[in-house]
Amino acid sequence: SPSGVIVLRGSPLLILSNRQYPAGTRFTVTLQGQEHELLLVEVSRTTYTLRYRAEETTRTIKSVPK
């Protein structure tokens, strides 16, 4: 689950596991023993969009209490 977004040189980066990812990053995830490739299509200050094959989903970045 992403912990937030930072903007570096005008480009938003998704923060996930203390690492920063720009739009265009590909992730390989394993679900029920099978690997699937996801594409981080877009990052905004409050949402991010992932694509799997031809399907896209936009998720809201929930703030984490400190």
C-alpha cells in the first residue's frame, strides 16, 4: 500500500516501501503462484493508476496517521 507522493523536479513519484516510483514503472507481482506485470500509468498528488493488460484502475492514496 503506497504511503504517499512526492514531487521531484515537477514530476510526482509514488512512495511504496520507502522507494520512489515514477509513472512508467513496471512491477511484477505474484498472485496465487502466478506472476503478473503491472504498469504504473499515472501518479497525481492524491491518486495513482495501474494497468494490467488492457484494464486500468485508479486508486486513492490514503494518508497514513503519524
